[in-house]
Amino acid sequence: MLATVKTRTKSIKEKNKSLKPLADIQLDLIERFLLHSPLIQPFELAEAEKLNKQLHGEYFLLGYEEKVDLTYAIPLFRSLLEWEGVGKSRKPLKILGKSLTNEDISSMLLETLKNEDTRLWQWSSEYNIDIPLLALLAQYSLLPTLVEYSLALSRDFSLDDWKKGYCPICGAHPIMSEIRESEKFRYLRCSSCSCDWLYQRVQCAHCETTDHHQLDYLFIEDENKYRVDVCNQCQTYVKAVHSLSPQAYPMLLLEDLATLHLDLIATEKGYKRY
């Protein structure tokens, strides 16, 4: 996997030299992920429970957050405190890291799973660290672990009846969508656990409108691999990439970086990322 990641990173830098610093930062991030690949046994959910949650629009981890094994997420969080992507916050993050016990980190990660942020705000205030950065580090710390739960909880169970624009496993928003099989199918890919689920081609992932008059897409000529699906009703967007098969989560992160120019185009037109 790492060799493939490095090859793709090199390709991104060669195509757009302005992305070189960000590509190096992203490579550092992915290398840290791969060093902390979880070896865990996720808990099981009965098929009847999955069907019931799917019927009511409840993602699978809702109510089961305390069963998530954080053994590998804790040292990954400590590693990410030294990640190149933290920039000028490296010093206060180092001080923060020295003050935290593993129990502190575990409690914070559990809060993150529950969509709570009490400890993150406390650390942000006490150590003068931007809350979005701390939230990102928490999300990234959980990513490899949640990938394992996503694979386990969706194994031998079809997610085709999940009709929501948020992840059926962890409830997070999509990082982007993949257009597969000659544009026949659109799959959303989760930003937090890499889950992929089939989603209607002509529908907004945020407000769920299917009014084709409100839906459009942005693209760059001679760049057929990518596009941006936009909704004029709620002013949100989701980037899309053509792919033959589901990409591993490190490659999704690189695709997100490679399409940074599409984020700029969409935001300049007044759209916000879902």
C-alpha cells in the first residue's frame, strides 16, 4: 500500500507543483496511519438490529460507541501531535501531549464518537490551539480503527437500502463520491471510516432534494476523471471521482488533495462542502 501511495503522491506533485508541500504533509499523515494499523476484533451487530437501524436512519455505531476498541487510536493521536500538518501549533500540541494520560485521550475519542467536544474545547482554551485542528486530529486518530469497524459491520450485509447522505456505519459526511461502472452508479465514501454506500445519482446528499432543476455539476474541460456535484437548494457540494472499484482510504485522502482546485472553484461560486 505504501508504495502505491508514494507513487500517487509523486504523480500529484508532478502535475501540480504548488501542491508539493501539502502532498508531503499528506504522505506523512498516511505513513502514520499505516504504522498504527489496528489489529482488533470489532463487536458484532445482529442482522435484525442492522435492519432496524437502517429502517430508522440510525447509523450502526449509534448507541454502541463505548464498545469501540480505542487501543490503536490512542497512540495514533499521540503520533499526530507531531504530524507536519499541525504547522505552528506543534509547540502547544507537544505541551498538551505531555499533560495527557491515555485515559484522557480515550475519553476525548469516545466523546468524538458521540459527536461531543467538551474536552476538545477545554484543551483549545487551555493550550490556545484551534478547535478545528484538534477535531481533525481526533477524527484522523479514529480513522484506521473505524475502517475496521466499517468492514466488519458491513460484511455479508447489504447497505443498498440505506438512503441517507451520511454514513450508515458512523454517521459522518462523505469525503467524496465515486462514479462506477460507466457512470451507472454513484457511491458516497465516508470521511471518517471509508464506508461506501450506493446513493441516487440525481439527489443532494445534504438536503436530499431530487429536483433536477436544483442540481448541477461543475467540471474542468479535459479533466474527465473529476467533477463537483452541487445543489442550488442548500448550496452544498460533494466532489466526485470516476473509479473502477472502491479505493482504499489512503487513496481517497490523496484524491481529496488532488482535487483541491475543485474545492476552490465550488467555494468561489458560493457553495459549501457538505
